[in-house]
Amino acid sequence: MLTGHNPSPPVTADELADIVLPDHECHDVRLGDLWGDRPAALVWLRHYG
């Protein structure tokens, strides 16, 4: 258990733009590229396998 730790979310999505994560086919994707031309919804799913 963490005590005294209060992480805060980014104020704007631009703070997340340079993060690179794998997509569903294991290709690297820069998050900022997802909303470059249009809005995007980011969803994280936890794998319980």
C-alpha cells in the first residue's frame, strides 16, 4: 500500500502525446499520432490471463 502518494492525471492530452505503446498487432504507436487528424478515445484493458 502506498501512503502519501497522490498521482494526478495530465491536464491536457498533449502531455501524453510522446508516449509510445504497442497496438493490438504489437506495432509501436505514438499516442499523439492517434488524435492528429481527429478526436480519439484511449481505452486500456487489463489482461487477466
